Amino acid sequence: DHPWASEHPEYFIQGSNEDVARDPPSFVAHAGKVFACGRDPFFPAWSDVLQLNAFNTGLRAAVTDTLTEIAAQCDGVRCDMAMLLLNNIFARTWGARAGASPDTDYWPYIIPAVKRTHPDFRFIAEAYWDLEWELQQQGFDFCYDKKLYDRMEHGDAENVRQHLLADAAYQQGMVRFIENHDEPRAAATFPSAKGRAAAVAMLTLTGAKLLHEGQFEGRKVRLPVFLGRRPAEPVDQDLAAFYRRLLNAVNREVFRNGEWRLCERSGWPDNQSCLNILAWCRVKDDERYLIIVNFRQETAQARVQVPWDVLRGKQWRLSDVLSGQTYDRSGDEMRDAGLYVDLGPWQCHLFQVRAV
């Protein structure tokens, strides 16, 4: 029903009547033309989407104009399956139907043109196949961090930590989430205490954060985006109260633009439960926070080395902004031997750190 389908059929990947007869889920006839449906090359076509031809110069100009109009009305766009329009992937997917590959890739053509008039407009890529870094280099401000989501859902703390060793610039350009419209609800995938631990981790990491409608209330039914109705679900009042505390705690400049650093943690020869601990810190000017999460169903102990030289020679007060508990600790111990922690299953500390 888009006007382009009638007025500019050249903007789309086209097929033939034979294609419709041979593969009706993947091709559709309209206004005397046959169009290919959009597709990920590893899955069946999306029967509700016509495939734009990323190699067509007229299409590129039209998309640039459309996005420029959108940029005058909102802060940014999420580009669905953005990696499918990379020249090499698009050529492999559509072959001769797409025509000759242009010299310039799709996104480096589109994004700078839009940002010339709206420099603060944000482009977010839904991305897979380890192509996040390439899309960042092609102009995207942020890319979905699906790998972190998968490791938090299925992996252990060490698996998550290995992902967080990536280059700082790469991490700052990632979108962290534990729920979005394509994934099962967080209340179903990350139930109870695990979900709270995952939320604390996600909201205190560097990068952008994606919070989905219904996540705070603990909704468990995931709906197709096209459905205009849904079942009534009771609000999880405890979870909603937790999110209110957490969002209030991280609504500070230090969590938006402060320096983020991963903390080393260590254990003992007869106790390696430290491998279940995730720890990092945030600092901006005199504001300091230390985040420690036991990302495991069992109790864990560790010493967490806090990488701030300013700690030495002073006593410091650690105030857990989630629980309200406070502890006074030696800065020398925190910096060198490491802060001793003993956390129950999925337990977290979100410490504000101040000199006594």
C-alpha cells in the first residue's frame, strides 16, 4: 500500500510471474509488477514487507529525503536488520536482481546526508552476525548488543565478562537490553532475582540502554508488533518498585557520561566462586560508583580490585543505594588487595563511594 510500489517500482527488487507461481510466499504481484518480499537469507521471506533495492540510486535519494523529514520530528530511528543492506550482503542475497553494486555502501551514503542537516539525530542498528563494529564504522551511533543478551541469558558470569573486555569505543556504541519486541519478555527469560541482577548490570554498563514497554510491570506475554490488543496481566508490584529505585539511582550524569572501567576480581585456591562475580566502576569528577553483581544461583565470595589510585590513604564509605546499607572500608585495601564481598545468589551492590 505504499505509494512507491505504484509510482516507483524501480525502488524495489522485482521478480516475474514465474516467481509468483514457483514461490508465492516470497513474491507478490501488484499494479502489473511482481515484487520480492523482504528476507534474511537464512530464513523464509517476510510476506508483509516488500524488499527495497539498496543499489538503486533513486531509492537511496528517496530514503535520504524520508529520513531527513523524520529527523525533523524525533530524536532517532531504529533500522531493522541493518546489516542486510551492506553492499556485500545485499549482493549475495539478491544477486542479479539487485543490479550492479555501487561504489559507496548504503549506510555511508544515507547517514552522513541526513546528519548534515540534523547532526544530533541518532541511528540505531538492529544487527547480528558480528557486524556491529562494521556498522558503527559506517555511521551508526549505536548497535544492538544481542551477544551480551545471549550471554546473560544462557552463559555464566565469566562469559559475560569476556564480552565486556572489548574496546571501549565499541562498547560505548552498543545498545544494552534484556527485553525488546523481538525477544521473549524479560520476566519470562530472566525471572525473579536473575532478572534484577541482569537489570542492574545492563543499566550501569557503558553504552545506550533499551527499556521495553511492560518490562517494569513484569509482563510475560510477548505480542506481535502488529497486534492491537493483549491479555490483561497483573502488575508485579515488587518488580515495579525495584525498577523505580534502580532508575532513580542511575538517573545521574555519572551513568550517562562518566568513565566506565571493568574491575578485576580474585578468589582463593580452594574457592573460585569469584568467577561468578561481575564488577565495574563509574566515575565523573568527584562522583564515584562501584557495581558488583553475583551472576549465579549460588553464593559467591571475591576480592574486587577498584582501579582508582585516589583511594589510597583514606577511609571510604560505601553506600548501597538499592539496599540502604553502608560500609566503611580502607582505600588501601580496596585499591590493592581488593574489597572483600560475600554475595548471595543473584545479589547486587550498587555502591556510591565517598571519602569519610
